[in-house]
Amino acid sequence: MDLSLGIDAVENIDIEKFNHCYFNTQKPLVIKGLSKDTSAGVKWSIEYFKEIVGNVMVDVYDNSNKKSAKSAFTVPDLKMQFSEYLDILTTNEHTDLRIFLFDLFKYNSRLKKDFPCPDIFKGILDNFAHMFFGSKDTTVRIHYDIDMSNVLLTQFGGKKRVVLIAPEYTSLLYCLPLNTYSLIDPDKPDYKKYPALKHIKGYDFILDPGDSLFMPSGYWHYMTYLESGFSVSYRRIGPTLKSPLQGLINLGLYMPADKLLNKVMNDKWLTLKEQIAERRIHKLALGKDIFCNEWKTINPSNHIN
Ligand SMILES: O=C(O)CCC(=O)C(=O)O
């Protein structure tokens, strides 16, 4: 994998330029310090959250749960009081517990006032914000968002490393059928098992506290919390109807089908999914005559028609 592409970064951007150069062309962008002049940039801290929403019960996900790491769905592993979770986070030691896609704003409208949707992301979804919390060294497995929205992810607290890969590479990423995850590990790409990864190009950069990342629809992302921290995401639909329609198909058709097969076949379905993902890509490779020799060397007796 060549992750040396340089991501554009700006200090400020107006809506016209953002739409013209990034949103309409679906090109990722980092906006430095977008939140620094907002109340959130000044006020938000672990202590502040404890004071105003500390008593809320939250769903917590355990990254060390091997079963959910291999599952296509992210299912909460436990529930706890938010203040209890924040206490764990403040040690800045590693914990595998993280909070994912949490609609914290609904518990206290002050939070929304502190960080309203930035102008460049105003639209029919601008009332919905989600928060993510994690500790130092926590990773978020590589995936793209199932609803195919564009995402504006603003980082608070610690630094986060982001690996981004354009949707054009989806067919080379061993995407599991009926869902939006891949089992590859961008930190240790296994080129023997997944030779197509050699042909992938992407971005690898660090989001500092206060920075916002524009992630266009369908972009694969893999994140590592370099320090304990949290972020907020807003979503925007467009610029064409193709992505929202694909999002609806993913949510309304593929996800329920995947869930059903998971329920009926359990681990067998996961194994089959991995096999399908591998075979699909090698079939494509043979068709295009790329990395074909590698595949034949690894699987001399395997013939795909
Ligand atoms: O920052 C995180 O913890 C995960 C963010 C993410 O996966 C997303 O915005 O889709």
C-alpha cells in the first residue's frame, strides 16, 4: 500500500470554494482549527462533559472483543454511566473501551449550541451529530460508512492518525460481501494473502485537536487514537443522488441480509464472506491480468473461470 498521497489542508474556506473544489469533486480536505473559535473549542473538556451529561448511560464497545472484531456489525459490549467511562479515559492509559456514533447532543442542547453544524455542511442532516471517544492506541477498523453520507469529522482532545482510501479502490480492498468492512490491516498489510493491496494508494495523516476532516462519501477510513480524545461528526448528502441511493440499498437490503445470514450461519457466514471477498478480487485480477502471477504462485491449483 502506498499511503503517501498528500491531503489538501486549509486554514479557512468559504462555502463556494468548498463546494466547487472539494464537495462537488469528492476530494478530501483537512480544515485546520475549524472549531477553535466556537464555544466547544474553548469549553469542551472531560470535566465539562462530566458536569453536564455525566449521568447519561452510554453504550460502550470493547475493541479487544475478538468476536465483534470479526463481526460485520458493531454491537455494544456494555453499558455504563458516561462519567464512569470518562474517568477511564482521563488516565490516558490504553483501554480497549470506546464510544462510537453516540448522539450525545440529544441529552443536552447546550452541546449543540457549543458546536453547531459548520456552514460548509449545512443541509437536511445538520441537526444530527455523532460523537466518538477512544483512548490512546485504540484503532477503528477499516471501513466506509454504510449510509454513504459525506462526513465532517472534527477532532477534540488528543491527536488522531487517519488512513483514507478513495472508493475507486474498493474492488481491491477485499470488502466483505453485503457490508462495508474489510478484514485487511493497514498497519500490517499481508501481501501474500492480499496481493491486490500492493496497488492501493491512499492518504496517511494526523488530525490535531481543532482540525476537521472532510471525508467524501464512500471513502475507506482507518483511525488510530494517538492520544485519548474525542470527535464529532456531521453528515451531508450529495452532491449527486447516486450515493444516497446506494446508502439506502446498503441499509435497507444488504445490512438486513447480512444480519440474517449471520444469525442463521454464524461463524460459517464470516468464513464464507472472507472466501467470497478473496475469490471475487482474484477473478477481477485475472480478468484484468494484474497481479495474476502472484495469485498463481500462491494458488497453483486454483483455477477461476
Ligand atoms: O473517530 C472515530 O472513532 C471513528 C470515526 C468514524 O469511523 C466515522 O466517522 O465514520
